[in-house]
Amino acid sequence: MKAILVGATGLVGSEVLKRLLEDPDYSEVVVYARRSPGIEHPRLRIVIGELNEMNNHSAELKGDIYFSCLGTTIKTAGSEENFRKVDYHAVVNFGRLAASLKAKKLLIVSASGAHSQSSIFYSRVKGEAEKALKDMTLPGLVIFRPGLLIGDRTEKRTFENVGVQGFRILRHILPVKLTKSIGTEVSVLADHMVTEGKNPTPGLKIIDPKEI
């Protein structure tokens, strides 16, 4: 199988990339990114380009299983408009590209609470992206809705860092089912995504935090 990955330089995407390269079932891994993830591997190929230029690289991005680990924050993006460019437009465009190239399956990282009618902007945009992807002719679509992402970030996010520290304390006290619904270990999410990519079962599958 040939895997196509966007978002490889982010928290989740970097972990997914590592696991794809460790899994011999993926014969080739193609990363599309604005910059190199800084990894070399005989089965890895990197295509450099802007998110809004993916269609210009369609010949290089033809594969079997497509992974979208795109995601930002309003603070990082600088505005709601720029946030939407990544978490809606780039995600949906990647889905359209996957559909046009006859992908067997598309797997995306969304978020817990995603809903197109949510009063929370972040959750609404995530939900709108999910809805747009569901309307496409994709043989297989797997939507992961993790909770607070638990992992080692390179960028500083004060609010999330406080939440992560609090979660790491609470998970030693609270039941496993409850902690899984609050926070999601990035390493576990990445493992689940790579494994699910090999699942031949077609159709729509939504995976909530407690199932990750």
C-alpha cells in the first residue's frame, strides 16, 4: 500500500509518519508539506508545496491510503479566517484530491465535540469539514475525534500545557474510561490510525476519544 500524508510536521502527523515508516505493509510513504519533516528513509518521498497548491501535485500524490493530520489554533493562525484555511479548506481539498485519485481510504484527525452546528467556532469548523468529507465519494472515510492531545509539543500553548499537566495527574486517579474521554495520547492515536489504514472494511467510521 502507498500512503499519502499531510500534516507530517505537526504533533500527530510526526508520530503517524514514524509509524508508517516502521510498518512494512506500507510500501511507500509520500509526505506533502511546506517543509521537510527532517527524516530520511528508503520508503519515504517528500513533496514540497503550499497547502493551497495540492492539486498542482496530483501526479505525485496518487496513492492508496490518505492520512490528514492537519490542524492549527486561532492563536497560531492569527485569525479565524486563517484557521479556517487550514482546518476546513486544506482538509476538504485534501479529501477532494483523495477522492479524485481513487483513494481506497481517507483518515483524518478531527476533534471531540466536532459539529457543524456548534456554537463554538473551533468545533463548528471541524464539524463542517467532517460534513463536507462525508458528502464525497470516498470508499472509506475514518474520522478520529481525539480529546485533548497528550504529547510533547515543540510550540508553546499555555492553556493546553496546563490541561495536559492536569490530565497527567488525573489519569492516575480517575477510571480509564473517563480519562480516555478527556485526553488522548498522541502515540496511541498514531498507532490506531496506521492500523485502521490497513483495515479493508469500507464505509464511514467515526472513532471517539473513548475508542482510541
